[in-house]
Amino acid sequence: MAAVNRNMFDASIVTERPGGASLMVLPLNLIAQIVTNVEDTGDLARLCRTCRVLNYMALPQLYRSLTLNSYDKIRYRDDQPEGIGSASPFTMGLNAVITRPFATLVRSMTLRGDWKEHALEEHAQVGRVPDASMLLNIAVRAAVDRMTSLESFSWELNTKMLDTVYAGLINLPRLHSLTIRFPSTRHPQPTHVLPPMPHLRALKITDIDPLCYPDDISTLLWKSKKLRDLRLHWSPRMRIAQEPSVSVHDYFRKAIAARQPLSLRKISFQNMYAFHSEEFNIAFDPTTMEDVSFLSGTDSFGLTNTFVENSWPVVPPHNKLKIKSFRVDAVSKRNAEFLGNFKGLERIYFVNVTPENPDYLNSPRPASNPATSALTPPISEHHNSHLPTSTAANSPATLQSPAGQPNPVLSGRDSYLSNITMNHGASLRHLLLSSKWPLSAAMVARLVHSCPNLEQLALATDVSSMESVGMLVPFLRKLVAIRLLIPAGSPAPQSGPPRASHNSPGNYAESPFMKARQIHTKAFSPTGKVVRLAPEIEEVISNARSLADIVDIDDDLLTSMMGYDLADKQVFGSLKIMGIGWKAFELRGYYKSPIPLYEEETETPIGQTPDENSASGNRENGAIVTFADTPDGQASVSNSTSPDINADRASIRSSHPPHTPGVNMPPSTLGKRSRNDEDGASDRQYNDTRDSIVRMAMCDSNAVLADDGQIWRRHMRRVGWDVLKNWEIWSLDTQDI
């Protein structure tokens, strides 16, 4: 290997700039590395227009992945029509690839949207293809012929791809991924036999409808010997109309006739409504199958599809299955029995999102409006004006059944969990459970015990089970991502003022989330008082009807509360991301902060006396100790206008004498010097009392005390879909193959 010239690391374009620092003073290899991390198309385009050097570095990345969107209407931006003075961005993008020397830079090309066709019905009656569609295919063919390095091509337009484009694709030596979308209109179009593509590795065909566009894909499947990923999506019309017009055998008939089964590693079927054929068992090599996905597009438990679905076998046709991933959106007894007939699954995903159930309370995906920020959830965090107010806000199904009859949802849950824990627990790494299955503490314990190697976990829990989940999850030492789902049928977050004040008699103790915490804090408090969290948090928790009310807490308060829970490095050191409902938080570094305890009567942090300028209350005189996190993550303590800051300690020592009868306090975790004087004994008693309260008060006893008397906390950051899309328990929870 030739030696690298040192000038590459030391050379720069500009050594000094009168106006200030410039990017060009950096070494060229560092500039190139920075440019490769720019993902926004607009930013890349602006870099290309900056200077020749940045144009040279950013231009290949700008054209590497080309996506052109077509719209059937003219769109406006700031009262200016798109493409003013020229043509639409879609056609101008094709023009740039065809007429300018950028086509060889394209590695991936996607065409999507609505292509406007005039007089489609008139042309269909006389057996002609509209001129607009033909000209589009000719332009795409011209672009494909110039993109000699193309590796992935996606046709997702609402018009049919003609043989003109297919003839160009078969000449691309590097094409390994192909996506084809068939139109959903019933206007006659030419029927094609899709040609073989010997280098193809991944094939995805969507909106298949044999009664609309029955193109033959059997030759493509048979001749593509390197095909490893096959995804077939049928139009939901057949399932909705209960029309079994799909013959799966026709798609694989040539491979079956030649006795050459497909060596696929991943297969995904969506909206398939077809009878099973015995010859289908020899269409694939079962020993090579690793990833299986079956999405039916419905979450109903009806018997509408019984006659078709029961034709498919439950027992695997081959006893040497090597399936590692299993993904479904509809649960059934037959499906659960299938999981019990083999072992070795590493990833199981139960999709919660269906067309009938968008599951807003658990979906962190951004809204359909492209102007919406990635951090904006599909529901309002404070007002929730457009959320459904019924008790079945995130699912049409309920968890109740007539008296004396077994609940099919819960019985199916037990069957699935039994087969998962017994057959696949030892090998399981990813597990996304259904939001219709709220797990009890015993079920969570069994799951944790049977699946010790879990890395990503998503399960449904309610408010009363939060403590159990917090106690059991730390036993999953390899866990890096956890997602707590709001159970189906839970009410939407409360809007407006709370139903009752947190000081109302009996209301505080009614919250199941607070009952265990009350018991613990009273047992370790010398006076039997309940040491509480911030009033804003407790007001929501004490009135919470479901987990959705807790998730609806302001992000700052929620991260403050969770920052104590997840600060134990030994227990949660491997955890990187945590999701609750529609929110998700990234866990970062650790830091220390003072103890923010609150007494029940004053609602004031211990060691802090409010005055008229304090947010905790109104009092004219007294010491003020404020705790604030500095920008570097370290906590600071400030004291204002107090002759003796130890007055607060003296008051606590006087109200809690050293020998309080009936109180069993654990020894302090802090190292103290031995003192023989009376003040030293009082100080030790104060510290021991404070430490014992802190250990049990902060978020169900999960706070971690540091050696200097402060508490460990963890930085947490609210993240959106740009981060969550990289985690399977979020990204695969969708109706998309």
C-alpha cells in the first residue's frame, strides 16, 4: 500500500481571514469528514454553491440519493409557486440527471407521488397509454441509462411503470434493490412479464391487485438467483371485499416447476388474502429463511377470514427452521401455536399500529404535516385538543368481556407469552409486545427471568405496575432500550385543571402509583411524614387515571423525576434510550445535584425557606437555599440573606431527637468523622435522618447518594423520530414492510 502524502492532513485552503475564522483553515480531510455528516438536502445544495472546494466535496453526496416527488397540483411556498420561471421540481430533477454530468454520482433513485394523467378513461377505452405516462417513462429511461452506478431504484408513482423502464433496468450491473408500486385504478394498461435481473438482491412490490394490473413476476423471481429479500404487498381491497383472487402459486410457479426453490433470507407479506397450496412449501428453501413478516392490516378478532386463514398450516413444514426474526400485526391462537413449534427466535415484534388503530398515545412519529418538527408528537402535550376523549382512545378493542366468558385478548396473551418464554427466551434479544397486553408484576418477573439477553424491550404497563417494572428491569443487564406502552383502552390525558387538588383529603393516597412510596417513606421518616416529590409532579401523579397522564407532564419535570431513577451506573449503565407512551428520552452522562426533598406541610425543599420571591410559597423572613444546574452539568448552591444557614438543620434536629422510639433507621451511607461533642452527635443524627429519607423518597427509592452528600443524576434529552427510527422497537411498529 502506498504511503499517504502528509500534505493531505496539513494542507488547507485559507490560512487567515480578516473577518474571522473560516472553515477552509481546517485540513481537507477534516472538511471532507464534516461534509459527509450533512444530511439535509438544502444544506448540501447551499454548500455546493459556496465555493469550488465545497462543491467538489458536497456534490457527490447531494446526488448520491435522489428523491423526486411529483404533485398533481401546483404547490406554493411563501406565495411563490414551486418552479416559477421553469418547470416543476420533479421534471427539473430528471432534466438535471439527463442533461448534466451528474448521473454517474447517483446511487439511489426514488420517484414518488401523483402523476397527473389527462383523459385516462378515454385512452383506456381505445387501448392506448396516455401520452403523459409514455413521456414520463421515456424520460426516466433516459435517466436510468445514464446512471451507470445505480444500486437502488424505486417507482412509487400512481401510474404504471412500462416496459420501457424495465428494459433499461436490466442493463444496470450494480442494481441490487428494486421497488415497484402498481396503480390502484382499474383502467386497462399493457400487461408485462417482468424481465429477470440477475444481480437483484431485494425486491419490493406494493399494491398488487390481479384484477387491475396482473403483471407476471414469476420470471423475475425465478431468474434472480441472488434474491435474498422479497416483500409483497397486496391491495387491501381483496381483504376488505373478502375476494380471494390472489393465487400465490402463480408468482412462484416457474421456480416450483424447475424444482429450484428461492434461497430467501427475508420474506414479508402484507394484506395477503389467498388459499394455501401444498406446492407453496417447495417454493422456498426453509433452511435459509431468517426474517419473516406477516401484516394483515387489521387488529380485529373476528372470524371473517377464517375460511382462508385456516388453510395455512400451523406446524412448520420443515423441522430445521432457522428463523431469527418474526413480525406480525394480528394475533391468533394459530399464530401462537406456530411460535411453539420451533426455537431460536432472536427478534419478535407485535405491530400495534393498524389502519383502524393509529395508536396516537404510543406513536412518537411526527405528524403528516411536513412543517411539523421532528420533536412534535402526534398529539398535543399540554392541551390535547384533538385527542379522542373516550376510554378507548388508542384502540377500538377493550379488555372487558361478558361475565363468565374468557377474554380472547388476555387468553391469547397468555398463550403467546408461554411459548415465547419457553421456546425463545434464551435467544431473544428484541421484544415488542402488544399494547393490548398489560402485564402484571408476576408476568414481568417471568419475562425478565426467561429472557435475560434482551437488548430492546417494549411492553404495556399501567400506573400500578410501574414500581414492579422499575424493580425488575435492572435485572436485564444487556438492556439498552426500553419502551413503556400505554395499555389499549386507557383514557386520553386529562385536559384542563385536575379533578381535585393534591391536598384534598384521601386523594393523595388513592393513587396506586403513590401507595408503595407512601409506605416506604413513612417507615424511614422519624415523624412518619410522607416526604414528597415536587408539588407539580405529585399533583399529576396523585390524580393520574392512566400512564398517559404521567407522560403528559411537562418535559422538564418528567426528565427531572426520571433523572434520579436512572442515575445508578451499575444498574442502568447500559441503558441508552427510554420511551414512555408517545415520548422518548436519550440517556446521557451523570452529574451531581443537591437533595431536593419536599416536606408535606410546607411543600418546600428541606434546607430551603421560601420568601415572597420564591416559587415555593410566601414568607417574609428566613434563609433561602437555591439549587440550580450550571451549564457544565454541575450543581451549585447559593445562600441569600441568612445569618446562620444551619438554622434549618437546628430546626430539624429539634423536631427529631437522636433517639426517636419506634424508628428503625438504616446506617448512613456517607463517611463521617467521629465527634464526641453534642453538636457532632446532632449533626450525625441529622445526616442519618436525611440520608434515610432520601434513599426511600426519591422516585421509589432509586436515588443514588454520592460520597459528598449530594445525589447522582443523569442528563436526559427528549428525542424525536430522527433518533427513534434507528431503534427497531419503534421503527418496526408500523404498517410497512
